[in-house]
Amino acid sequence: MKAVILILPLLLLGVHMVEAKPTNLRDVVGCTHVAGKYNFTDQDFLNEGADKLLELGTKVIKLWFTPNPSGVYPFNSDWPKIETLTDLAKTPYFRKVFSKPFNTYILETFRPGHDWHYFVKGLSPKEAEEEQRQIHELAKYLLTEYKGTGKTFILQNWEGDWVLTNPQFTKEPDPATIKGMIDWLNARQDGVEQARKEVGMKGVTVAHAAEVNLMKRAIEGKVTVANDVLPKTHCDLYSYSAWDTQRDPKQFRAALDYLAKKAPDSKLFGSKNVYVGEFGAPENNVGGPDKQLEFTRSAVETALDWGAKYVVYWELYCNEPASEYQGRPKNSDCRGFWLIRPDGTKSPVWDYFAKLLDSRP
């Protein structure tokens, strides 16, 4: 009877928690496709990569959904000028990728018209209203256009802690930036919730997530997104870009535990609302393919055992050069964030994921 009493107010408010489904690794373990330095076909780059990930077996894809798509999906593509996020969703390239049999799309989402992190000096009421409006418009479009497909669209930011500081840790977090990020994330969440209230979720889910990336510093008590931003937000989901702990299973698990404590439960997912938005290992920098596989396997097993909602590998084609090169890169020209190398060979990590994703129906 207690469960009925707890759930009834949510139903009366038009909020329906997403029901837990039997675990299928294809719906948990995914991969990012963005800004690769090479391609293999005459197909547009966004959809070439998507098809490769379908071949791998995953139903979870992470993409960059930003106003400069030509910079991250350049090959065989003629992108129009993007005025709004909904314009971007309506482009032939994204319509095509959204029609493919993925179940979850994690979208790094930043609206056109200004810098991604324009809130660093604070967010005015007018700016918050416009942020909410565009996210609301996009969410409403996705909820309507993809009704009945069973798809989930997650709108998120990228590595929020780099907005508060820098990789050298010489930039001190600014209280105005912290407040601006809180207001920005909440405006985006409010836009998604407004759309869900107006349209409902009829066989499609649109959710919003906030991403952190410096959990070791958060555990140490430093000013971070986890400690100083998240507790004042009400996002559906919380993502961890796990580069600072992923190679140490004990630290990685502790980071996920800590994030789960700092991340407020959500109406949509309850307390099961934390996922690993990025992890990986560059083959050419970590000691070769065997080491890359070792680090990847360890991170996946830790995250799955912990219970992360999604575990998203970085990435399909390498996006980081190791040195300057001319023309098409060779394998040695890249750091090695890949499943498929420039020469077309597949890494052992591809084989590992293919076997893992084929292990369950």
C-alpha cells in the first residue's frame, strides 16, 4: 500500500517513472561518434559512424548535437545554417540517424547563438527563459515526431568541471559561474519537463542530464560541479566523464558512489539516475592494444557491476592527432581513441564489445 501512496501523487502530476526493464547490455553499453579524423565510405559521416555502431551491436549512441555540426561531422556532408536546436533535429542527417534502430541517443546539446558556456558570468532571467524555450521546443518536437518508437533521447552538457576550472587547475571556480551553471541546468530541465507535461511520453522518452568530470577532486572536498552545483539542480540524469578514476576500480567505484550521493533522485528514474558518459584509453599512448583492452574491460566491468545506467566508450574513430600530419592520417598519427583505426583494422576493444553485446538477446 505504501508504494501506491507514493506513486499516486506523481501520477496526478502527470509524471510517470520509467519502468525498469530486463537488463540488455545492448541498451547499456554504448559508444560515442564525433569528430573522427578519417572516414571510409561516401556516406555522410554522421550516418557512416552510426551504421558501424549498429554493426557492433550497441543500441546506445552518443553524438554531438551542436550548432556547428560541420566541424564534428564533416565528411560527405553539406550542413545548412542552424538557427535553433529544432532546426538541427530536422536536418536530413539527424532525421536519418534518428530513424535507425538505436534505442538511446545521448546528445551533447548546446543551442546556437552564443558560446556554449555563456553563463560563466551568471545567467540573466532573459537568458534562462530563452534556454528553457529552445530546449522545450526541441523536447516537444522529439516527443511528437518519435512518438511510439520506444526511443530515448538524453540531452546533456559536456564535462561541466572544465567550466569551473581548467586542466592545469590554475583557474579558481567563480561563484558567479557556479550560480550561472545551476540556473542554466535548471532552465534546461524545466524546458524538458514543460514539454513532457504538454505532450506526454507516448512510447518515447526525452530526458535531461548534467555531466561532471572531476570526481577525485570532489571527493577531496574541492569546489566542483558535484559538490557545488548538482545538489541545487533537479535533473533527470547525471553523467560522469570518468577519465580521472577509470583505471583504478576502487577509485572508480568510489567516484560513482559519491556522485550518486550528490545527485538528487529524479521523478523519472528515481535513484538509478547515474551513468558513465565517457571512458576510454588511447591505444598508442597506453602501451598498445592489449593495454587498451585491459583498461577498457576493467572500466566496463566496474561500471556494470556498480549499476551504471549507461556505459559509453570514447570512441569509434580517433579524434585526437598525436602529431601534425598531411592528408589522411596513418595509425601512428593518432593517439588511438578508436574501435576502428585509420587503416580500417578493428582494435581488440571492438572484438571485446562485439562479443559482450552478443552475449544477451
